[in-house]
Amino acid sequence: MSQSIEVRVLFFSSLAARVGRREVTLELDRGSTVQSAFETLCAHYPDIAKAGRTLAFAVNHVYVNPGLTLQNHDELAIIQPVSGG
């Protein structure tokens, strides 16, 4: 049994601009959480760390808390709040 999982990560709005792409595939250790995935992403793309506290996360189209354990082939969306009127 493999000790790693693959997660498809989607970026939106200014996060996509900071990363330079809208989507990446991330290889993580089995048992990784949304929070640990975000920390790994911050190590690769330091500019997204600045938005950390304002972000929302969704896994497979459902909003989740950062403590959720990710599964192989999950889709993790990192969403920055939108303002306007």
C-alpha cells in the first residue's frame, strides 16, 4: 500500500495570480490534512501565505475545516473571500 496520496489543488482569483497557475497536483503523505497541504503549498509558493487567515477551503465541492484528513484523488479548492456590493 502506498504511503502517499495525490491531491488536485485549485486556486482562484488573486491566489491563481500569485501561484502563476490555476491548478497543481500535490503529492502528500497519507493522513495529511487540509492545513498540512496548505503549509506545503506555502513552502512552494510563499506569496500565498499572506492570505492564510482569510482563506476558505473546499474538498470535493464541500466547504471544510483545515483539520479534515485528505484522501487520495481529492480536489482541494483554496478560495479567497470576495468583497463587493
